[in-house]
Amino acid sequence: MDKQFRRVLFNHYWWFLPLTAIIAAYLIYHYAIPGRRFEYYCAALAAIAGVFYFVQKQKLDEFKLFSDLFKEFNKRYTDLSIELSRIVKVARESDAVAEEDKVLLCKYYDLCAEEYLFWMEDRIHKDVWKAWRDGIARYLAVGAIKRYFKSEIKDGSYYGLTLTALRLIDE
């Protein structure tokens, strides 16, 4: 389903469905064969109830997906965070990223790219993405880590995640 259409439908179905029911009732009353109006009313009501159920189910499924992604991404970040803090400290002192730390930074960049990908697909809430993006920015504020990230994204890795996509600088 198109992201824009889905967003409009999910945010406005609560008034769109009753309005559709009123319009359908008006059209049935004025244009349907008098002896078959009840059948048409029932069919219209069933269709509207079906759409309502679909939207509710879809919203619930998408919230579950978001919840699962949120938990997984936060767990993966927690697993990396102690080592990332150490890397930041070393990178600030030496203005370089140690070779043995590059693997862990790549895991972190992979995590960031997956978060970005799901945000681009409208599966991550904008406020959550903003918080994650701000966290990414704190790591990339360290010169050596930023330089290593720039060297990593040259080949187009990381699902389009760039400094520009993060709105940190113009590349």
C-alpha cells in the first residue's frame, strides 16, 4: 500500500467511513429499486465494516512490527554500547579508529542503516527515528568515527544512509 495513502487512510478513517455510510445510504434511498433497498443497505454496511476491520487489523499489525523492530534495534544497540563508548574515547584521544574497532563500528553502521531503512519505509515513528538519528549524530561528531563512516559509505552500502540523509552536513 502506498505510504501516503496508508497514512491518510489510517489517520482519517474514523470520519471517512461514517461519511461514506451516509453517502451510500443517501444514494441507496434515492436511486435503488424500492424493493431491494434493504439488501443494498446490508451490502454497504458489510463493505464499510470490512474496511473498518481491515484498517484496524492493519494498524495493529503495523504497531506490532514497530514494537518488534524497536525492541530488536534497542537490544542490538545495548549489546554494542559499552564497546562503542570505549571506541569513542580512544578515537577522541588518538584521532583515529583502531583496526580492531572497525568491525564493531561496521556492526553499528549496519544497525543504523537498518533503522534508517525502516524509517524510510514508514515503519518507525518519526520521533523514535529523530532520537536514534540524534544518537547517531553524537557518535559521528567524533572526527575519526565520522571519517571512517564516510570511507565506508563510498561504495553505496548502508541502504542510502549518508551524512546528508542524516541531515548532519552536506556531503
